[in-house]
Amino acid sequence: AMVSLPNFDPNNYKEVSSVSVFLNSCTQKNYEPGSIFKPIVVAAGLDTGKITPETTFVDEGLVKIGGYTITNAQNKKYGLSTMTNVLEKSINTGVVFIQRLIGGEIFRQYIEAFGFGEPTGIDLAGEAKGDLKNVQKEKREINFATAAFGQGISATPLQMATAISAIANNGKLMKPYLVEKKVFSDGREEITQPEIIRQVISPKIAGQLTAMLVSTVRHGYDKIKIKNYYIAGKTGTAQIPNENGSGYLPNETNHSFIGFAPAYNPKFLIFLKIERPHGIEFASESLAPVFSELAQY
């Protein structure tokens, strides 16, 4: 199921505030995902054997790369932290630590293996493919570091949902589809079959990462508690880049939340995104309650 708002009335299509309303923002609009991208980095770290969920590092609150300084949200400093803590507390310096252990080239290969930078192949026209040029062409160390927390690269919401679905699906990346079957004029039916694109990470690593994402929900998001069920999930609060490519808009963010349940026997995944919310700073406040309501249903 897929919905994109604001929408329009096809009978009165001229009555829209902007032509951008005609685009399906799930498949035709790129955005910088922010921290919702961090599980992809952790997946690469686990799968290459560079880290385990219990691997520790000391967070000093910032990391300097070249002439740049990367900090955590709200300039927080967490000290000695495990890789599970990195997801629970969404520590920017923690995923930069993982990315540097992996190395730029292998990190890029994992991003691409999860389906970023290419269309998913869904049965809808005009699908965008995101933008990975910062890690594919301009291979500067700072570009890999910012990509680790989902900035400086872009994706579509569908790409993001498909990638996290691979974690839920024992490491298998699937081709998404909307149409259940095609019925031809002669009565013949063509039923859409699930299609595996590739095995991105091993089932064992997918299980480890799922447990880390369950811990992230349990210890990070007070507004998501469903009795008797484990939920795996992650939020993202991402800065919005200037259209001219010169830095980011002040005080402007996109919020997103992704989760799947029941975590250890998944039946569904929900992705939510809201652009430029007012009066709420983090996605854990704006979208976690919405996710909880849908998941409860």
C-alpha cells in the first residue's frame, strides 16, 4: 500500500498549489534520509566482520575529518558506547567510526547492494533512483562520513523501505510491486511472483541487526510500545539541502520512521515521512505515535 499527500483530484487537476503535487513522493522524489540510513552502515560493519553488536568505541561528541567537524544531534557526548548504543542513541560519530573501519570503497559497495542509486523496478512509471555521486565520484573521506548518517546522499522513500525490508527478510533484497495480477482480454491471468534481487547480508547478520533495532525501539522510543510484540525500527531527522547545493536550510528538516513487526517473524513494514514539520524537533515525537497506531492495528 502506498499513499502520497498532498494529492489532487484528476477531474480538477488544474486546481493544485504546485505541479510537484503531480509527483508520487514515494517513488519520484529524492530526499536525504538522515539517521534512518544508519542500520545500513551497521549492516555493512557486521557483515564484513569489522564490528559486533558489543563492539565499543569512545564517543567524544565530535570527530574531525580534514577541515570539517562532525557532531552528534544537540552536540551530545556519550562516552563509552556499544554498536547497539550507536543505534539506540543515534550517534553520528558512532556510524562514522563504523564507516572508517569498513573503508570507503566497500562501504559504497554495500550501499549499492542494498539497492541505493538504482530504481527498484516497481511497476510504476517515472521512478527516481536517488543520488550517490558523493560516494561514487567525489570520493572524499568527508563524503563517506556524512553518508554514514544519511546526509549528502539521496534516496526515494521506496528505496529506503526496500533496503530495510531486506534486513527483515533474512538479508534478501526483494523487488517491490503493487499489482497483484494482470488480467488479459482473453481471460488469461498473469500473477505477479515475488522476485529476489540479491542476497545482501547473511541471515545471521540480519538477525543480529534485527535484535539491535528491537533494542533501539525498546530503549529509544517511548511512544512505541505494543504489548506482547517486539518491533524493530529506526527514526531519521534529516537536514534539507539548499536547492543550489550550498549547504543546508536553517531549521528545516524531514522526519522519517521505519519499522517492521513482529520483529522475529515479520509480516509487514511501515515507512512514514513528513516534510518540514512545525513545532516538533525529532521524528521520535512526530511519527512514532503514528507508526504505533498503524502497527497496533
